[in-house]
Amino acid sequence: MTAALEASSSVELAIAERSGWPESRHLGAAVLVDAEGRVVRALGDPTALIYPRSTLKLVQAAAVELLGVVFDAEETVLSAASHSGTPAHVAVVERMLARAGLDASALRCPADWPSDPAARRAASGPQRITMNCSGKHAGFLAAAAERGWPLESYLDLDHPMQRQVRELTAQLSGEQPAHWGVDGCGAPVPVMSLVGLARAVSHTARGGTVLGDAIRAHPWAIDGPGRSNTVTIERTGLVAKLGAEGVLVLVTPAGEAVAVKVLDGAHRATTPVALELLVREGLLPREVAEETAAAIAPATTTLRVAF
């Protein structure tokens, strides 16, 4: 498949009901692969192309690790995080930069407000270090400093740091990305298939990997207290990583992986759909999935999977 995911290659994934009446319907595609990367179940066309957005951070962080950067566990998680900008998150990013002899002025991500409500109220204004991708950027900078590569241009597609990401993405996904665009933080992001994405994150976030073990040990760091990914990891032991525009990946300790893309970009359906795929294959107890979905869902809306 070389075409973008569209309505004709999607299926109905979930239905949102209010007071017992259907209100909204979410189309998209999803895939579950086993630890060897074989497709176990697909919804819609898993070979249709999408931007993985921040789910790619699980690969980008692995690329940083392969370049010889040694972080502690919390720093490792922040290198893959879409964090909420709490003081605890910021302190870890500052520590990552300090390891490379740098400070926040070296970051090239855009300035943004913290998404954590308390941190936002306390902030004097948007900053680069409170932008949710600042940990990933600190990882890129640490790798560039470790290798003696230019720092100012670390986001350029042809920078050695980004070449490492490109090579690892192709290797782990089993496909050559058809196109590279620019993510919201300024970093290169590929177009790739859902099945390629699932295979790639399976390799980087299963149990026994540095990144996967760190995320499971410090779920607060990947997202934020009470937030979707953190709650999912705490309750299930899965690695969970959202990406903008309705993308989500889940990885089991054994290496099975789910990748979901909701066509309209909404996130309401991503976690329930991904969890249900694992339940249907006996990889997650139903009660755990239902309790997790309920913990992150709006109280007045019932989301029912449609497969």
C-alpha cells in the first residue's frame, strides 16, 4: 500500500453513546502484531500510510541510546515522553541537558505552556523546556554532543542524529518510509504504515529493553499524573504512547504491539480500541481493560467498540 489512510480503507472502530443513544462514530484502522511482527488481527487496512507523530518517540529514543548516550531511568523515559510540563518533568530535562554541558537555550523545539493545569497556572509564559517534546530534543542534543556533531542543526533531516533515526525506523519497521515531513516540535517525522509502526515499537518497548523497562518503572514521566498514557501503564503494565491526530501504540512486556489511527484525529477511541484488541486475543484481562478505559473516559459518554 502506498496511499494514505482514508475513509475507504478505514472501518468503524468505536461509537460514542450519550444516555444510551449513539452520538458520534470514529473511523480508522488498527493492527495487532505478535513479538515476531506477524499480523495477528487487523481492522481496516494496516498497510495504509499515516504519520506516527509522537508514537515515533519510542524509536527516536532508541536511536539516541544506540549512539552511546547513557541516561538514568527517568531520563530515558523523558527522551521518549510527551510530558505535561510539571516541575518534576522539567527537572529531568534540565538534568539531561546538563549531562551534555547544555541548558534550555540549546533546545530548538517551539516554546509552549505546560499542559499540566497546576504547572500552567504557575508558569510565567510559554518556554521551550515546558513544551511536551523537550525531553526528546534533550536526547537528540545529548547524542549530538556525545558524537561531536553540530548542535544548532540537530533537527535537519540530513543531520547525523536524524540519519540514525531514519535508518533505525526503516530497520525496525521493515519498510522504507515513503515520505518525511516535519512534526509539531520541528523534528522530522516519516509517513509509514500502521503495521510498520507496530513492528518498530515492539522492538524498542517490550520487556527487557532499556526503554520499555524504564517506562514501566516510571509511568509518570512519559505523560503525567492522571493522564491517559500514565494511567494505562500504571493499570496494565503495557507501554502506552499517544501521538497527535489520533495515533496510539501499546506494547506488552512479551513484545506484542498494537497501533491505532483514528481517521478524524480524535483520541477518545484510541485507548479503548487498542485495549480491546489485546483482550480479544487473550493478552489482557477484560476487567483490567474496562477499568482502564473507564478511568480515562468522560463520565457522561459511553464509548463502545464497534468490532
